[in-house]
Amino acid sequence: METQTLIRLLDVIGIGVFALSGALMAVRMRQTLVTASFFALVTGVGGGSVRDLLIGAPVFWVQDGVIAAVCIAIALIVWITPERWWRGKLLEWADAVGLAAYAVFGTAKALAWGVPPVPALLMGVITGCVGGIIRDVLAGAPSIIMRPEIYVTAAALASGLFLLLLWLSVPTALAAPLGALAGFLLRGAAIRWSLALPIYGTGRGDPA
């Protein structure tokens, strides 16, 4: 697979699963199709929009009308399908996929725009995390960023490993999926076993 095709695939996966997680949040709250579509859109493009503004790039979804259409289509699919299809921890797992894929894509895009490695890593974290944070704030739910559960750390691992592998001259076509896989596995472990970081003043994690 060509490098540009792979990076584009990570972008689409990140947007799609974040849009799915936003729509799922809305339907679980018994909201209208309009609200579900709005949640899908802002969750899908939120992190990437902030990244593009920070690195001075054109905001990606404003330049590509297909992206908004895809987010709204995902919301429609979720809204018209039976609730039993979306039970369990599907929202959390969809978010984990988006977090990992989008963190790597965000870092790759920042590098392509001439951002140095450390800020590029932070752009990856922002790309992977901000959409979910916006979703939680809009829903009035406790934001994942305010809980000790491992989340931002997983995005940082995905971005950091991607950068490390590039520094070691590993081809992007291999470094990108390996970085995304590492971030997903860490976030998945946090979901499965309620892994958390130590809380200030306690010296131990307090899983949400």
C-alpha cells in the first residue's frame, strides 16, 4: 500500500469511528436525528479542526465536502437501526480505534506541514482526543480527560511510537499502522481492565 493511501485510510478511519461514537452518544440520550448528526460531525472533525488551525493548514473538512456527508450518513445509519445493535461498550471501542488512528494521522500531517517532532506529537494527541472531549462536553457527560483512566496516554503512545519508528528509518507504511496498533492496544487494555494513572495525593490509580 502506498504511503499516502495508508495515511488517508487512517484519516478516514479516525473520522468515521469518531463520528460513530458521537452518534452513539446522541442516540443513547434519546436525541433527534439532527442532534445525532451534529454530534457525529463535531466528534468526527473536532480534533482535526483544532490541529489544522494550530499548524496553519486549511481546515480539512471545509475543503472536502464528502467528510461532512459521511459523518451525517453514519449518524443516520445509527439512528434508524435497532438499539440492540449498539449495546455494550461499542462506543468505547469505536472511540479507541479513532483515538489511535487519528493520533498517528495528526502527527503525520503536522510533520508534512513542517512542524518539528515534539509539537507534531502534541498535534497527534490533540487530533486524537479533542473530538471525544467535545462530544462529552456537549452531552454533559464527565469528560474522559478529567478521569484517571488511560486515554491521552494511549494517543501519546501512538504518536510517539510512530515518530520513533520514523526516526529509526522505518518506512511510514509500516510505522503508521504499528503506532496506531500500539495506541489501540493500550486504550483497549484500559477499557478491558479499567487501567488508570495514579491520582495526585494517592499514589495509585482510581479507575472510573
